[in-house]
Amino acid sequence: MPITQSAATLQTVDPRSLRTIIELHHKYKTMKPGGQLANLAYIDLSGVNLEGMDLSDAVLTGACLRGAALRDVNLSRANLYGCDLREADLRFAVLDRADMRGACLRGANLTGASLTRCDLREGQIAFKDEKHGLRLMKHEKRAGELDYAILSGADLSGARLTGAGAVSADFRDAQLEGAVLSHAKLRNASLEGANLSAADLSSADLSGASLKGAVMVGTQTQGMTTKDTDMSDILGEPISVFIDDEPLDDLLDAYEAWCRSGGQEGATQDFSGLDFRSATTLIGRKLTAANMAGAILYGMDLSGAQLQGVNLSGADLRMADLSGADLRGARLIGARLSRATLDRANLSPLSLGGDRTLRADLTRATLSHASLRHTDLTRARLLEAEMSHVRDQGCTYTLAER
């Protein structure tokens, strides 16, 4: 149903009054006396700077925030119905569960933003007009427009985008697990490396789009239009691995025994190119010097694993948890680590005895949107590594080659 409003024109607010509204909202959110929920509905806030502000639960129905500076703003659960956000800077903003039906995001930058369970379906606002009755509020482009928007690395898990227009939008490495994109217009969009597991793409138009390297486990694709769509290197359902009738878990146990006993027990094994997603667990595993080149470890939990001197060149470690892992001297040339967690991981040189050491090598590795908090990258090779939007607070880069 359209929302009605008696005045057809947007109102303005002076800077002082805006500060007062935000201060009262802060009091409301912190449960202090005199607090009041911010109501900025139908206000012209074009170009306003609200970076880092907490506007969660605020009412911004039909507001104009075109070109606004909204980086790191908290708009979770906010009412942004019919809001004009064209060309707005929403990098790393939090919009979880926000009502954005009918919002216009054409050309907006939502890099790394969180939009979990956000409602981005189509919607329209109508105004009461004494002469003409109800008339629709219109942006310069159709409401619900996501054309040319940047959502690289954004989290849209469970978001609703039924029928959304997102022509030429950038969804690279975005998290779209469980998102509803049925009947969405995604022509020429980039969904490279996006996680579309359990997403609904039924009857979506992906003509000319790129799904290269996307994860599509349990994705609904019936009626999807894929004319001239790049669907190369798509990661589908996990594959059960057997080598000489031995299941992967038994092979891992044997290799771990071989490592712990110095070669007296168990057996060595070449794990290159294997799909590890069927393994029971890799948490804390001892896989020192293992050859895992080109292996698929997407989304796997390897926290605390002993991976000294391991060869993970070209491996798919996107969304993997390597927090606290010992990766001294690891070979990660060309490895894909987008959105991976390497917090507190050790990637410093591995001592080989005497004066010899083996440096960790991440040459040409992709680490976009990865977490490197308090990671030790002492003397690591990072030549040509893709490190856009990494979170590296407390990371050690001493003598790193980059």
C-alpha cells in the first residue's frame, strides 16, 4: 500500500535543528531522559554529512539523502521507505533489517556495508493532492533503482530484492546467502565471487552478467535468463573425496599422525586440488608442509590449525576462518582469501635451522575485505596482492615486501 502525505514538497532543516534531532535520538537510544526517536521523514538532506552517526530505528521515509556522506552510519531497522540515496556514500554502513522498499540507490557506494535481512523490494509513495487526489512521489529514476550501485563485499544475507532493478551493479564478493532475487533485473551486473548459496534467483534476468567464481550451493535458478552470462568457475555442491577408497577424513588423520610422529606413523599425502568441504573438521589440525595447492577450502574453519610451510598456492580460501592459525612460511601465491578471517594468524618466517628461514609468500593473493586484525605478516611477501578494504588493526607489517 502506498504511504500518503499531505504535502508534496520536501521540507528543509537547518544545521542546528538537525544536530538537536540527532542529540535527542542519541538520548533515546541510550535511554536517557528527554530522548526522542529521530523523525526526518520527507526532509531534504542532500549532501549532508552523517558519517559514523547512530540513526538506528530512525524514520527517514521519503527523505532525500542524495550524495550524502553516510560512511559507517548505523541505520539498522531504520525506515528508509522511498528514500532517495542516489550517489550516497554508504561504505561500511549498517542497514540490517532496514525498510528500504522503493529506495533509490542508483550509483550509491555500499562497499562493505551490512544489509542483512534488509527489504529492498519495489515500493512507491503517494501524496494527497487537493486537486488531483493521490499522486506518486517520483525520483528522477524509477523507485527501487540499484543500477550502477557498488555493493562489493557487502553482506546482503537474507535480503529481499524481489523484482529489484540492479543493472550493471557491482556485487563482487558480496554475501547474498539466502537472499531473494526472484525476477530481479541484473543485466550486466558483476556477481564475481559472490556467495549465492540458498539464494532465490528464479526468473531473474542475468543477461550479460558475470557469475565467475560465484558460490551457488542450493541456489534456485529456474527460469533464470543467462544469455551471454559468464558462469565459469562456479562453485557448486561439495564433493565427497576418496583416494584409493580411503575417505578424506581418514587421509587427514593419517597425515596428521605422520606429522606428529616425525614420519614413524601414518602416511604422507598429496592434497592438491581436493575439495575439503566434506571434511568433518579442520580446526586445530596439524598439516605441516602439506601440499594443498589449488584445494577448495571455501568457508572452512581452520582456526588454530598448524599449517607451517604448507603449500596453499591457488587455493580457494574465501570466507575461511584462519584465526590463530600458524602459517609461518606458508606458500599462498595466488590464493583467494576474500572475506577470510586471519585474525591473530602467524605469517612470519619459518625457521629451517641454522641461518635458513622460509618466508610466507602471498604474492598475487586476493585479500579483499579480509580481516587481518593483529595478524603477524613480518617479512611476508605481498607483491601484487589485492588488499582493498582489509581490516588490519594491529597487524604487523614489519619488513613485509609489498
